[in-house]
Amino acid sequence: MSKRRAIISYDKLSLDQKKQILRDFPDGYINHLTTIKTPTGEVLDALVWETDEVIYLVKINKIQPKAKPVEDDDDDFDDFDKPDDLKDDDLDDNDDDDNDDYNDDPSDDDDSEED
């Protein structure tokens, strides 16, 4: 004697059936989903769920996350331009430092050997 087979949407399951699915799949059913393509070209995710009397193919609706609209506000980025304790005059003074360890003239290298 074979079990009856049924296709049902998750939304149409009774509360008891949803609770039973949670008991049967305590770690979640996401890894047990099967992708099915209908004759109309629609792609569905479905869960094969077997009870004592029926083998269900439960259609799971994909929930599309709703993205929060991004506001185009340029004022938020003004805080990242420069630190508060740094003045505009301090930015121009950095070019006059004579304490640089970098030597721009390659002819002054003492380590270079010529053969």
C-alpha cells in the first residue's frame, strides 16, 4: 500500500502541520529544499515532507528582502574629509619637512658599487 501524495503551499498548511515540520526539521529545512521548474517556466522551491499517511511536496515562497532606500545625502561624508583637530594651514606645511629619510638623488647612494 503506497502513501497518498499531495502538493500544498506552505501558507495553506495548518498550524499543527507547521509545528510538525519544525519537529521533523529541528535545524531548519533550508538545506532540504528542492528546486522545481513548472511547465509555465516558474521556478519553485519545495520541501519533500513525509508523514505517516501522506508524502507532501510543500511549496515554499521565496521571500525577497526589501532593501531600505538609500538617501542621497552628501553631508554624511563631510565628516571623513579631515580630522577635527587638523587645520587647513597644517596640511600645507607638510611639504617643507627636511627630516625625510628618503633620498631623491640616486647618485648620492653610498651602498652602490660600480665595476
